[in-house]
Amino acid sequence: MGERIDVRYVAKLARIELTDDEVVRFGAQLGALLEHVNALGELDVASVPATAQVVESRNVARDDEPRPSLDREIVLDEAPHRQGAFVRVPKILVE
């Protein structure tokens, strides 16, 4: 891998401030990581079937059955702010 990585430029893009020691340390680590990725790119994977999921995926959802829940009045009494039958929360949408 002959190309040099501009760690300060990458840090600036990520809005991360690095010390000189961190630039040296992270530069070496990033270089090693990219060498590993390049080595993986050289592997012959033509006989490996394409997979979308490495680990078996299965439906683990439970049946949707009614169950007892908390009493509405108890929950509303514990809420920091209440407005009628609802919990009042701060407005977070900006117009």
C-alpha cells in the first residue's frame, strides 16, 4: 500500500480534533486496517454463494395477544406533566 493517508484531513471531515501523537497512532492503525481490506479484496470468492444474512434470520415475534397493562390513572399521576388524559411533553418540532 503505497498511498499515504492524510489523517488530519480525515479528522477534519469527521470534525475530530487530534493531537500530534494521535495523528501518528491513528495513521498507523488506519493504514493497517486498509491493508487488511486490500488483502480481503484479493481473495477468490467466486465459489462462495452470495448471502444477504451471515447469521440465520428467523421471525421471533410473539403472538399479539391482549395482556394486562398499567392502569391509565396511575401512569398519568406519575407523569411529570399531565394534560387531561394525556402526558404532556415538551415541543420538539421546529417550524
